[in-house]
Amino acid sequence: MPGEGAQQNGPSAGVGSGAAIRPGAVILARHGEPALSRKVRLSAAGYRDWWAAYEAGGIKADQPVPAALLASAKGAVHLISSTRARSRETAAALGRDFAADALFIEAPLPPPSLPAWIKFSPRVWGFVARFFWWVFNHHQGEENVREARLRAAEAARRLTELAARGDDVLVVAHGFFNGMVGGALKRLGWRCTLDEGFRYWSARRFEAPFPHPRSGGGGPRSGGGGE
């Protein structure tokens, strides 16, 4: 799934000669800060509505874009965002054409059905919902943990294939699912060489052992509720 400017960079130069090729890097970035306010207290039902609005919404205007992420976008050959508006708008701020792919959307956050008088902030609800989803497989008919793990493994395999010819790959997606994909990449033999955490606009860079990583499945390396 190539992005804009699919010219071959240095590591790809030896393809025709049969020389060993060092795979490109895979960079997993989180989207910018969403526009939807978190300064509310919500019941479980209220959080379901809030999360639906969050999933549909974009990011705050006029956010500074980290120079390092701009540089990653400039140097990458394959550029992918999730199909959510907050990821697509973040990708647009990087000044390149990204291919939107639903494979990289966030894992769901269905809250447990607690009594209506119990109210939390969206941040607390995100932690509670993620805990119930991850530990108890509480999915309410949405994607369950096993399905998300399989999706992350498929994403890691696809990214490995894209990077195999020496081209860097940049993905702009979501906190928790990026963590799951990162875990799957590690299972394939990739190493995380840069970890900026889980804040908005943050990124993790993965590099493969030379000449190429293994094939196989993966598990998560993630934190918080994601989003």
C-alpha cells in the first residue's frame, strides 16, 4: 500500500542485483489531540454516547506538529492512517498523501453496565472499559480480544512486507491498537528503537534484524485505554 512518492531509497538500491536488503523502519504514531472535550462526568450510557462522538470526531485545530514526526513522514515511502477522522486529520497535517485503512482503527471500548449514579470522566471510563475488555473480554458484540490480536498480527505482517524492500513505513493510528501492533512486530523479531510513550503525536520506531524479520503472530505492548 504505497503512499505518495514511491521512489526507492538507499536500502532498496540493490534489489535488482540480488544483494541482501536491510528492511526499512516501521513507525507507529498516535493521532493529535481530539477536539471533543473530556471535561465532563458521565454514566456508562453517557460514556457510550461520548465514545461514539469521539470515534466520529476530528482533532483540535492549530496544534503544533512535532518536527520529528514531520521528518518521519517526509522520509517514509509507505504512509497509512486509520480510517477514523482523528487519524486522517493528523495525517493531513503531515503534508503527505496517506492511504486510509480500517485495519488500523482503535480496539473498541464498551463500558461495563454500571448503575447510572456512578459517573466518571472519559479518561477514567477509558481505563475501566479497557480493563473489562482486556481482562474479562467484555465486548458487547463488538470486536473481542482474540479478534483484535489477530487483526494486530495481520497488521504487523502487512507492515513487515511493506518494509521488506528497504522502505520506511509510517502509520498514524491509535494508542492501544498501536501498542498491540508493536507487540506483534516484536514477535516477528522487530526491535523498538524509539519509544515516545502514549501522548498525542507520539511515535515508536521499530527496526528489523538484518536481513529481514521472522514471520508469525503477536501480542500487545500497550498502555491505558488507547484511543
